[in-house]
Amino acid sequence: MEIKIYTDGACIGNPGPGGWAAIILAGDHKEELFGGEKLTTNNRMELQAAIKALEHCVSQEKNKLSITGIKIYTDSVYLKDGITVWIDNWEKNNWKTSDKKNVKNIDLWKKLKDLTKTKKIEWCWIKGHSGNPMNDLADKLAKEATPI
């Protein structure tokens, strides 16, 4: 089964309280995941949304759901480019950026990379706030999950 996932993160202030959300579409089934943290950044919430969604998919596979592929839709260039373009060089350079600074959010990048090792995942960037119903819903859920 092909899975579609829409993710988003939100933050009030940066850093500040933040929320994340993921909408998982599997056939006719739709599942909404969300959560928040009292002190975080928007980028951490974007990463957390993808991580939580993939962890959920892994747990569903253990329950005998056969996943043939995953498409993750995000409005975060940071998330999409980080996992598809930058991460291999970061890892090769001992988690340093091209200007020799420590990669931010290393803990989450390592966790995300681990979750993607055995999965066929297509990462798709979509423009935020552009009328995509699932992206708009993920945005709404992330904001609602933000602890105030």
C-alpha cells in the first residue's frame, strides 16, 4: 500500500512553544497525529512531524500493514532539502555544515535518517498556505497542538 503523509510544524516565537502534526493517508483511512513542546523551534517541529509519522508507519508494518512506498508532503524546505540533499554530507563531515559549524537538531536528523534507511520515501515540497486541504489541515493541527 502506498502511504501519503502531510506534515507541518508551528511555533509561537522561535524559540517558543511549538506544535507538530502529520496526516497519514492509507487508502480510505486517514489518521491525524499531533503534539507539542513548551520550548522548541519551528524547524524542530517540522522534523518531529516527519519522525512521528514514520514511527507510526513502522508500528503499523509490525501489525502486518504492507507499505510499498511513502510520499511525504511538506512545506518546509529545511526538512525536504535536509533529508534529500544535505544529510549525507553532514554525516560524512561529522555532522558539520559546509562552513564547519555543528548541524542544528542533530538528534532529530539522526533519528529521521535512521527511519528512512529501509523505506522507499519520496519527499515532496508544497507551498504552504496555498489552498492544499491536507497541508492546511496539518498547519491547523500543529497550531492547535502548540501548548500555550
